[in-house]
Amino acid sequence: MSGNIELLNTTLAATGAADRAALIAYLPAGFPTVDGGIEAVKAVIAGGADIVEIGLPHSDPVLDGPVIQTADDIALRGGVRIADVMRTVREAHEATGVPILVMTYWNPIDRYGVERFTAELAEAGGAGCILPDLPVQESALWREHAEKHGLATVFVVAPSSQDARLATITAAGSGFVYAASLMGVTGTRASVGAQAQDLVGRTRATTDLPVCVGLGVSNAAQATEVAGFADGVIVGSAFVKAMLDAPDEAAGLAAVRSLAGELAEGVRKR
């Protein structure tokens, strides 16, 4: 069965044609529970998210700040497994028709098996993977299987990436390019900063892929700012924090749906 890279491509093309950025939401699988995590994905989509990234919880999430680390710990202590991640992708996609990606560090895929992982993700209706710690020069095996199964390979670029390095990364990727707005870990911040706009401009000079910005966006005003220069606005920690701060699961679902609505309005104002 083929994955949904084409759905991802057409979704980003449609938001671009509508002269707006896509809203891309991140939530970890298994948080607060597997069932609750699936409902949270449905809630952010109902609120207005165009694309969703499902995080595969990891014991050493080097790119993630304390908010997502806390959620990952809850999911791992709850016994989440890769099968639960695939179930989250499947049920969220079947319920909404929205492109769903998995964001994961390389070690779990390597241990699980690249062929097995890509085949199962495609069968679940996944659109691809974001791989923040997989070096491009070591990605040939992954890309071979991802392409075979119709999955996007999204690499992360950072403000420190030199132009030649950007060209190497974007030439190997598909779907979109994840531009980290700053050097550091995920988390909400008071401002996104000028580094992100410079990085988007330099990245666009190397590729026709959409360039989507993450790390630090947490409110509608920031979403509007980033949407002014990026093809997509990626929000993760703000959604996770809304779930963590809620007194119960129902309140958490209402909070993430409301936040998605505010952010979706923000990306449409660029």
C-alpha cells in the first residue's frame, strides 16, 4: 500500500494557492493516553490544523524542550509502543482525511527496521516522516524505502546551516523542509526572531519544496508573523502545554481545539 505523500503535496499546494500558510500541529502519540492522543489530533484538526505531526515518544528527545519531554515521559510510562503510533496515524487520518506525518528520532526506526516501519506507516495512511537527527549523508536506506512506500522525507534545517549544506539537505528531502526558527530546543517563546525569515529565504534559494517554520510559535500573532514569510507554521509545545495545563482530558481537548482555531485564524492574516 502506498503512503500519502501526494496528499501532503496537494494540501500544501492548496494552502499556497489560497495565499496563506498551512497550520501544522504537533502532538505526541500516547499522550495523555493512546485514545486521548487520538482525540487530541482530531480536536486540533477540527480547530483548523491543515497537517498534523505525530511524535513518537523517545526517552532522549534531544530537540525537544521540557514541555514535550514531560508529555513523552507520560506516554512512555503509559506503555506507548510503535504500534500505538501507527494506530494514532491510522485513526486520525481515517477520521479526518488530513495528511499525518510521524516525527521521530532515528534510533527507534533503526531498531524496529526501516522496511517494517515504512511499510506499516504507509499502510496506516501516513504521509511521511520528519527525521530531525538523521544526517542526510546517512539517509539513503531510509529514503529508498520511503520513496518505495510513497512517504515524504522531511529534513530539518537550522540557522547555522551554511548555504551549501542547505542545498544538500533540500535536494534529498521531499514533502517540505522543516526550518528550525532558532538554535535550541522546542518550546514557546516571546518572539520567533529574524533568524527564521533569513533561513527561509536562504532555503528557498535551494529548492522548490515548501518551507515550514517551527520552534517557538505559540500564539496567533506569532503565527501571523511567520505566515508572512513561510509556507507553513508548525506549532507543538503550545498544544502540548494546553493539554498539560488542563484539569481533565475533556478540558484539554477543548483547549487544543480553541488554540488551533486561533492559530488557523492567524495564518490566514498574512
